[in-house]
Amino acid sequence: MISTKPAAAARVLGVAVEALNMNLALERIAGELHERRKGYICLTGVHGIMEAQRDPRLAEIYASAAMTVPDGAPTVWVGRWQGHSSMQRVAGPELMLELMRRKEFAGYTHFLYGGEEGVAQRLRQQLTLRFPWVRIAGTFTPPFRDLNEVEEDALLAAVDELRPDIIWVGISTPKQERFMHRYLHRLNTTLMFGVGAAFDYHTGRIQDAPQWIKVIGMQWLHRLVQDPRRLWKRYLRNNSSFLWNIALQLTGLRDYPPIHNEVESWRAIQPSEVSKAG
């Protein structure tokens, strides 16, 4: 099934997060690909929401996205509190696998951008072994900084030659969102997905959490145990700040107005408006 109609959206500290589940997300993606509508797709959790609070430009990048998907249990809980009962977590690594697994997407080609040296190539091998019908046209391993002119030219030339339908970007938030926004209209592709650590999950560099841990919203703790030195400051800062600010929003003590992009206005659609429109 194909859908080109944006879903209802939850308001999470001013960021509009579409009230999607996996099936609805895939229907929306199928519609974007079918229409050949260029765009980038952000998968957003607490980390991204809080980075957007600190950086208005990043908030505008989210507002300009073709889709902003709930990649995190807290964003889903907020959405359900606001009446979006069918909203479910759509994690980047799981969305990536599901899109490649489904035969309705078999005609599209992919490009992998991100990971440390050798990771994208390893991921390409593993995905094509698991899903023989998937066509991964190429890979690119970026440095841990902005691309210089030579690297940028190499990327643009490779994508222009291969013309992948989808580019998977795995360089972490907020770098991947800024990269997609900056390069979308320069790259010969249709959709770009920011999937964070998906490359590391699917190559075994990070151990995935059991499903029950994801359901109760504790995947962050599972990640923290694996990499405490790098992640403890991020989680301490973001989780505590998110809890405080979302409590202020949900109790009505503080207003977080919807963020608009510079080109077109995006507003969060409420469930009652969807029923009226239908």
C-alpha cells in the first residue's frame, strides 16, 4: 500500500514527530519513492529533540524533513498522551532492515554513507547475503569531520554515476541531519535516511537490546553499559533535561510552539483534525 499523505503528528518540545508505526512509515516511504519526491527522513528520539532545543537551526532542519519518525520510546509516550494511540517506535536499524526485507522495495537501489573504515563495506556484504534481491550500488566512508573539497567532489561524482534511490546516512545525530539537509539537493538521489548507529548494530559492533528493554524505554541504558566513557555525559544531560521540559509541556506550565521551516509551514495535525479531514 502506498500513502503520500502526512500522518498526524505529536508535538514534542516544539518538534513535530509523525504519529507512525512501522507499517504506516513504510507506506509513507513507498509513496515518496513512487512519486520520486526528493527529501530526507529523520528518525528522532530524546537526543535529537534536545539537540534541537539548543540549536534553532537543527530544529528548522527537522521541520524541513519529508518525515520525522519516532525513534525512541519517550517520543511515542508523549504522542500517546496527546491522543495518538496507534503511534509506535520506529527505530532506524529496524526500519532499514524492514525496508530491505519487503519485496515491494526490491526495485530500488541503495547507497551506504557512514561508519568507520570498512564498516559500510562489511554492512553491504551482510545485507546482500541476507537479502539477495537488495541492490546496494555503493558505499562511502566519511572522515570524522566535514568533507573537504576533494572528498565532497568524490562523493558527488560517485552518487551522480550510481544514482541510488536511497542513501542511508549513519554518522550520528546531529551531524547526519545537517549533512542530509546540506547535500540533499546536490546528490542525485530521492530519499536520504539518518539512521545513526544502524551500521554498527548490523555489523555486530554494537549489541542490540532485547525487545522488552526497547518496549520499556531503557535501550539507552543498554547502550550506556556498552560504551559508558563516551555516552554518560550525553545521557545525563539529555535525559534529565528532557524529563524536566516535557513535564513542563504536558502540565501546561510552559508552551513549546511548533517550529516552522524557512520554506513552508509545518504544523502538527491533531487526531480530531484527521477525522474531520477524512
